[in-house]
Amino acid sequence: MNKNIIAITIGDINGIGIEILINLWKEGKNYNFVLFSNVSIIRNYLKKKKINCKINIVNNSENNSFKKNYLNIYSYSSKNNINNSILSLKYAYIECKNKNYIGIITLPLRKDLVNKESKDFIGHTEFFEKLDKKKFTNMIMYKKNLIITPLTTHISIKSIPRVISKKNYIYERLFGLCKSLVIDFNIAKPKIMVSGLNPHAGDNGTIGFEEKLINKEIKKIRKIGIDVKGPESADSMLLNNNINKYDCFVFLYHDQGLIPFKFISQYSGVNFTGNLDIIRVSPDHGTAYDRVGKGKFKSKSLINCFNLVKKIRKNRIFYAKSKKISKSKLSY
């Protein structure tokens, strides 16, 4: 298999992701990818959409080869569409781990639907974290000169104070974030800004107590030489003046960071899972059922996914060769 090929998971076949991908392929864009899906499900989709194309099954062919001008499919047995989505993630991870692909792009899916088939499914980030046997990962949202990350991902708002209060929770994730910024984004000395949890970063304790804990963890991380400022009021973090000064903005929970990020990126951003052995990215839009078949959804986020996989791979190779930072500083 060509080592410059990207694995793409099927996501929700009724969503906008697969439509955008097929449209890119039909346009003849120079993106080498293999789509992971049961081939019968893909054939039915193409027939329904009246799309004619040649299919090449890479894992069952005699020479196991990628073919230009074909829709290359990694196929497997599947019970239904949801089961197909889950197996797509598993097989893509295994193949990427075996270095048959340079990274994975996961097309969007509906977590609640997948959860009916797989009760422990929370989200892509947590799924790959478990497969990769990592204690934690970082959900990193990227768009050109803007990088943001939430310290907690898919948990309820009421759970946040309890979760961030766990021993070394904040410290470890800030440390892991810095590691990813250095290795994956080639930022030699990252400057990081961290938000508070409460409005106005707690107003010196008059609104909440969490900022005292955040401040304590930030002081610990500064002691090992990482440039971190905070906790700051979340509502004023993503101002142009800050964006020009800082490399990454850390928010305490999912929507606190993703709402302003998606407003700024306008569906052109990329979701990257930091601290995995593999490279995994995803478009920052969802399934968008209301846009399916209307030809109005832009492909910029998916295009940026292809570009970011290549960029991170290049940066990882560069880091492995240069060893700018000693392993002892960046390992637990």
C-alpha cells in the first residue's frame, strides 16, 4: 500500500460528510484516500444517489493495491449502517497503527445513534483514546493561526467541577497539550492561555471556587518551564490581540471553546486528537441532515483535514529527526 494514503471512516452515511467526500472525489481532486465501509452499503448509497464510479476493494484484491481514478474501499462484513460506522473506526485504527496509512479522517456521525449499537461510545476522541490505550488525549481544534482545546470533552456541565478537581487532571492535560503543540504543530515554545470556569474567571472567588484550583495547577506547570497564563475570563480570550500573542487557548469545557471557534472558523476548522500514536482528524461540522442533497455545504473543512494530516505527519518526522526537546521532559 502507498504510504501517503489517508484512511477515511464512513461516519453517518445519511449525513453530509460522505456527500462532501464523494463530491471531492468526483471533481478529481488529488486526495489519495481509502474509504472504510462495507462495500455493499457504499454501492447502495451510490446507486441511490445515481453516482457512477469504479470501485476497487483494496483489502480483498489480489495485489492489495490502491488504484487511481477508482473509489478505493476497505471492506468488511457489517450488520447495518450503525454497525458499519463502528467497524469503520476500528479497522481504520488498526490499519493506521500498522502504518498502512498516514492518518485517519473521521467523517461525522450521530453519537446518540451509535450509542444504541455500542453503549460505551461517547465520541471519537474517547473512542480512539481507549483503542490507543492512552490515559488521556487532547481535543484540539485548529484553523490556521488559531488553536483551541477544551479540558473536558463530552461530559455534563454539572460534572465539570468534580472532574477537573481530580488529582493532576489539569496539570497532565496542559502538559500533554504542550507536548502536542511542540511535536505535532512544530511550536518550539508554546504560549498558552487558560480560561476560568465561571463568568469573569470567578471574580476573585465571589462567583465560584474552581479558579483557585485552576490557578494552583497553572503554577505547577509553570515550574517546569511551560508558558501558561490564566485563569482568564473566557468571554474575552479570543480577541485579536490575544490571538496574535498566544499559540493555544484552553477552555474548561466543550461548548465554552467550540462555540466561538466554530463562529470564527465558519465550518472550515479541523478537530484533531492530540497525544495518540496515530494521526486522527475530523471536519468541525456535524452530520447536517438538513443540508444533505442541497449542494450548499462547503468542503473547506474536509480539505483542511487532508492538509492537516500531511502537516502533522511532516512535523512528527521532523521532530523525530531533530529531537529539539529531550524525551525526559516530554514523557511521564
